[in-house]
Amino acid sequence: MSPDEREELFEQAVSLSADRRTWSDADRLWTRVVSAYEAAIETSARVDRNDERQLARALWRHASLLAMLGRADEAVASGRQAVTWFRRIHDAVTAEGTTPRRDEALGALLTALADLAGFEFNAGRPAARLDLLRQAAELGIAEVANPLTAGPHTKKAMGFIYHNFAAALLEGDHDHDDVVEASLMASLAVEIRLGDLNAANPNSAWELANTYVVFARSLAAMNDRSRLEMLVPLAENLLDFLGPSAAALREELHAAAAPPELPKIPETFSTPPPPQRRWWRR
């Protein structure tokens, strides 16, 4: 199969994956795409970085489709293969030292790790999700000291990782340290996504709004009412901009911002005792 034929097959699979009615066709086609790129890489006399990248992307997209089809374990298997290839590409590009390509390769690897964390969670392994998100966060910091000044691909991926990491830490059983870490992760995600807010890209507003809600939940869990009270108006303004479609997020925000309920008064003290009669009133 020629390079152009492989590219055409890839784009057909992308198109079929965009429509729920053709997901089954897309599933079968992604298998063909993966096989085509694997065969091209195995038979090539030299390294073709584009074929490697396309194989990684095909595995990653197929994993996402498998997750939507409810085939969690298959999604994990494909997601792990994708991460392996994205890591191989990242390591090779890093050795070459080309900054724009390093940013793109690192962003793709970090995103694939974060998505694999979601696939692991869907397969019933929440601990694996946390481990992968922590690995991704640590890798990002090891590669770029300050995510806020990283390249666009890496920066966006780090915002995605920090958001998901904070949300994961707040779920299930968590202690005070988890809540503090979630607050830090959510705060970093807010900074990144606030810097990337762009009126020409409506999705950027949705990403920031989601992170505002996660940050609010973490502050409420810490009982940090002062910072929470500063955050809520900012979040509400953004949700107003998004309109009625953001109603579910608005409910989550209000639930997080609601003051804690006072303990109920015991039944024995629910009604006042009758007045005592005094002897001088007889």
C-alpha cells in the first residue's frame, strides 16, 4: 500500500468515527489502518517518522472509539500501544533537538498518557488512572520547568493533565493531602487555560469553565471559603457567557459553593420545654 493510500484510509476512518451510526465501520477500518502502518514500518529500509506518528495516532484514535463502544479492556490495550509509539517518537525527536517538533511530540505523548488513564479507569482500575496522571504530570515538569511558558502543544496537554488529575484526586476515598494536591493541580490548570482562552475557539471557554468547577470543589473540600468566594463570580461570569447549555456546570458550581449544612438539632431539644410554675404564682 502506498503512502497516499495509507493516508486516505486514515482519513476515512477519522470521518467514520465522527458519526455514531458508522462506529462499527470505523472500528473495522481502524484495524486495517493500524495493520497498514505496521506493515509499512516493518518493511521499510529506513525510519519513516511520519509512518510512526500515523501509527501512534491510529492506535490512539482507535482506543478512543473502543472506549465509546464500551470495550474498555480493548481500549486499554490499544491505548498502551499508542503510548509506546508516542514515547518512542518523543525520545527520537528529543535526541534530534528540534524545538517545535519536540513540543509537538511531548504534547502528543502527554495527551496519550492522560487518555490512557481514562481508559484504565473505565476498565475498573482507578489506581492505575492516578498513577498514569502522576507520571504524566512528572514527565511534563521534567521536560519543561514552567508549563505556563511551554510550547503550545505541551501547554495544552499539561492543562488537560492537571484538570484530570485534580478531578481524580477528589473522587472516591481521599484524605487532606489529596485535597490539597487537587487544589494545586486545579489552580495550575486554571492558569494554563485562562492564558489559552480565545473567543475564536469556543472550546477553550468550556475547558476553563470545567476547570473552574473542579477548582471550586477542591476549595470547598479544603473549607477555603475566602478563595472560593473569589472564584465563584469569575466562574459564574464565564458560565453566563456559555449560556443555557452550561446549566449542568452551573449546578455543580452552586453545589460546591453552598455553605456546609449545620448539624440537625437532636429531637430532645426540638421544642422548648414548658414554662415552670413559680410558687408565688399559686
